[in-house]
Amino acid sequence: MTAALQEVCAEVLRRVTPSPEERRRVLRLADELRRRVEEEAEREGLEAEVRVEGSVAKETWLSGEPEVDLFMRVPPSLPREAFGGACLRAARRATAGSRQVERFAEHPYLESWVDGVRVNIVPCYRVGRGQWRSATDRTPFHTDYVRPLLDRRLSGEVRLLKRFMKGVGVYGAEIRTGGFSGYLCELLTIHHGSFTDVVRSAADWRRGHVIDPKGHYGGREKEARKLFEEPLVVVDPVDRGRNVASAVREDRLGEFVAAARAFLAGPDLRFFYPPEPPILGKEELVRALGERGSAYVFVRFGRVDAVPDVLWGQLYRSLRSLRNMLRRSDFAVLRDAAWSDEGNLNLFIFEVGDRLLPPVKRHLGPPVEKREECERFLGKHLGAGGTLSGPWVEGDRWVVEIRRKHTDVVELLRERLRGGGRRAGVAGLLSKSVADSFEVLVNEEALGLYGSNPEFARFFTRYLRGRPGWLY
């Protein structure tokens, strides 16, 4: 390890390691909440084993960012409906007086904030290994696998990796991010032995890279690649049929590999704590948009009643459909994005080369040698109202110039989104909000939105700059 690398890691480790006082406070809070949940579960008549899981149980949380995960392990005989009934009632009473939000992943769970700490109370089934009845049943086995393998040094190495991933923007397995989970960070660190060894290994990763900590596929990597088609494969030590890295999108994997290479070449704190570019003022924004010469089109709509993972899944799916629809109509989509405050504002953003296209469109027909196709082509275009010129033979093909159906990207979006946009591929939960509230804005027309929403302004500033913070 070079002196510069060692110095940077030492400074980051100092920042991310909880003080003895913070450690005692968080562990005491976790134990008190565990006891409360047990008591309330008993009042509900639930035979529940309540355990502290996650980063607090494994002591890998970052200083100032504790998150207490409490799992209520109930008998397999309990119907799934009880997760949203008796289990949630017990969780609500255990954290009474705090802010509470009911969340939903595969099933309902409660998120609350107690003494400034985020607390998740999650029901799961108390089953044997491999007898999973819900996705959360594995979590206690993950904790039991990781804890004996982590000493104080390795816990610090996990914290370094988590902070690095947060800094380069690839931490978080939720759909919005599509990155690396905390458990995945722990497995990578344990497998490689240190943060720097994870980074050195990652610098050479390619798509389809396989890590199998327990050797479930012992020398049969091709079998694992066939079973798991994701860009990165890390076989779960407690379940050979699960890829811990299944949430990692290809772009997030690429960003991590690129950041790892850059960090090794020039260690710097900016990889862990990237500078936040100043938000562009309105005049700067107008100038930046004007310099590009393209058109930024914003589709704005209101609240969608869905939990974040479902919301983001539908946003990304709808974005892909709308992008393809625009391209089929010959609009050059240079970049696109979805953004949401997960409340009352949702946006699709498209940068297109030109807002307006010429009315005429060149359309290639079949090669002259294909007689039947040529007859159909000529029958369709000869004398048709939409034919502006031709058909004529150019080289070995028929060619015709036709009238383009859509010449304005804004009008195309307004037409296709009217009524909710289901035929254009807008996902079901979004369509009602789109039908009720959508509007399409172009370039400076979005200045009011930009000026009234600092979070969106921050996002769009980063989006316009286009490069990750560690490249500044």
C-alpha cells in the first residue's frame, strides 16, 4: 500500500468509525427496541423471536448513519396476512410516538425514526436454511454467517468499502440506485481480505465476473454464469441459488470498476466525499441549455401511490418505453432520465437533438430483385396521400419520400400521454397520475420547476455536468 493510499484510508476510517459513545448509544437503543417489539408481539399473541440484524448487528454501520433492523421471526404456520396485521400492529406500538411509515417490499414492514435513528421492523418466517417462505427469511442466516468472520479490523475495512461506494454513487440495492447492498460489501471484504484488495480486484472485473465465497460451484463457474445472468455474480454463502449482486445494474458495475482504477492511480478523499457542484443559477442554466443546441423535454406529473421500489421500477420501465417510442418517430434521444421526490413530483427528462423534424422523411423500400415485396411497396406508396416524392430506384432499392406523421416532439408526447399513456408503455400505477396531471415543458419552460425545487435543481445540475464527482 502506497503512503498516499494508506493516508487516505486512515483518514476515512477515522471519520466512519463510530466513537465508543456512539457505539454504546446505538447498541443500547437497538436492544431496548428489540425488547419492546418482543413485548408487543407477545401482547398480539405472536410467538416471535425478535433479533437485531443488519449493519448494527454486525457493527459495520458508518458513524452518524446507524440504521437499526429488527426482524420478527414468526412460525411458518402463521398466515402471510399477519405480516400486515398483527406484526405491524406490534411494530407500531413498539415505536409509538415516533414518525412511522408503512413500507412494502415483498410484504409490509414498518419504518420509523426513534431518537434520530432510522428503524426498520420486518416480519419474516423462522425456518431452516433453504426452506425460505419469504425473501427476508435469509437475513438472520446472513448475520450468523458474517458475524464470526468479522473482527475489528475487517469491520473497519467494510466501512471503508461502504463509504467508497457511497462516494462514487453505487451504494444501495434499491431499484432507484441499482447498486451494492451492505451485505454484498461485507461479503466482498471478507472474501478479499481488505478494502484495498476489493478495489484492486474490481479494477480487473469484466461482465459476468463470478465470486463464490463458499465454493458452492467449486470450479464450475460456467454453470453459475448460466444460472445467474446478471453483470456481477456473488453466490450467497447461505443459498447457492441466489445471487447477492442481482440488483447491481451494468452501469453501476462499470462506474465502480472505473472508480476503482482511478482511485488506485490517484488516491484521494474525493472518492469517499465527492465535492458537490454548486447549483446553477437560472441565468447559468439558460446559458448551459442554449450552448447545447439540443432540446430538453420534461414530462411532469404528480403523486403516485406506490412504495419507492415499486415507483422506481415503474418509472424506469415507462422511461424505456417512451424513449423507444420517440426513437421510432425519428427523434434522436441523446440522454434521458427519471427523477422523483417520492412524493408529489415525478419527471421524465429527454434530451433530443432537435425539437422539430422536417415534414419530409426518406423511406427505403425493398431491393428491386425482390419482386413480391416491390409490388407491395409500389401499391402502398403510388398515389398515396402521404407520398411527397417517388417512388424511384436508387442503386438497387426503391426509395420514397413521405410525409412524417409527427414533427414536434412535444406534440407527440402530449398526444401519446393523453389518457395516461398506457399504449405508449406507461406503467399501470403511473398512468392515472399521468392522465390527471401531466404537462410537457421544454428548456426554459422548466425554470419555475427548477427554481422551486432545490432537490431537483441539485439533480439536474449534476445531470447537465454529466460526470461523477470523483472526476472533478
